[in-house]
Amino acid sequence: MSHQPVTVIVLLGGSYPRDLHIEEHLSSLLPYDVVRYSDYLLRYQQGTHIDRIDPRIATLQRALAEHGASNCIVIGRSSGAIVATRTAVYHAPDLLGVVALGYPFRHPQRPQEPYRTEHLPLLRCPTLILQGDRDEYGDAAHGASYPMATGVSVESIAAAHDVFLSPERWAAVADRLERFIEVCRHRSASVGPADAELSGLLG
């Protein structure tokens, strides 16, 4: 059976470049065309990371227009996940799918900020959130307490917000992501839970 080619775009967070390890693992483990965030910045933002969400959304729109949103999975860490999900809701309804590695549901030192979560019930593409059980921005149980679209799955992994994992856990994460991406390729409207063996590795 032939499948459409998939491009994976990686968006890192406000701690960039301290989270470069994430794109290194993803690009080495996933069997797709992976656009590293460092290369993405060189192509679309003159090599400069910016923290503000709206300009980052505009940049992602340009990248999706070039690659074709319906062929793209966007994997975002922290603020990169906000950029990915808000873009999917308001600017790219045909996006193939979104993955969040450590979604920043609530800043640990601030009151609730609606821009982080108010759009999550409006997501129309399959969305997988892998949330650290020690994530200071909210663990999986905290994240699942927010209203979300039916195509969003929140799953726990053994990590903090920086997503430093052992090689074995990175392999498990990559396997979960590959299965999620294959679901997206088949145009499934929802994301199934990980199997028991994988849940043991992730948890």
C-alpha cells in the first residue's frame, strides 16, 4: 500500500538551544523527513529564535505552505507546542497532526493564561500530548483536566519538562510517535492509547 510522504517539523521551546537534544533524538529515530528546528530557524527566521507566539505562528504558516500542511506533522516542545496547536486551530485546519512533548499548560509561577489552553477544544487534527510525570507545567492528569477536542490524547511519560530521557525511553517515544503518525496517515479522527508494554517503558 502506498502512503503519502510525511514531513515532520520540530519546534523547540523558549529554552532553545538547551533543548537541542530533542531534535537530535527525533531526527535519528523517526523514519520520516524531519525538519530540525535549527535548520528551520536558518530557513525561515534568519537563524534567530524568537519567544513571541504570534511571529512564530506566522513563520510556521510559511513552512506549512512550502511543505503542504496536509503532509506535515508538527512536533512541538513547550512553547513550540502552543505554536503548533494554535496554528492548527486558526491557520492550518488541514494539518496532518500535532505532537506535544511537554505541553506548558500552566506556568508554575503565574496565574492561568488562557492563550495556552483556550484553543485546545477546537483542534480538528489528531493530537498526541506526551506529558512528563514530573513536568512543572502540569503532569498528564493536570493536562487532561482541561477541555480538549475528542481527537486529543494525553499520555504520561517518565520525564520533567526538559524531556531528558534514557535511550530506551527515547526508543519507546519514537515508536509511539511512529504509530501515531501512521494513524494520521490513514486519516483517523482519533488517537488510540499506547499498548501495555509501551506504557511500561514510557511510564
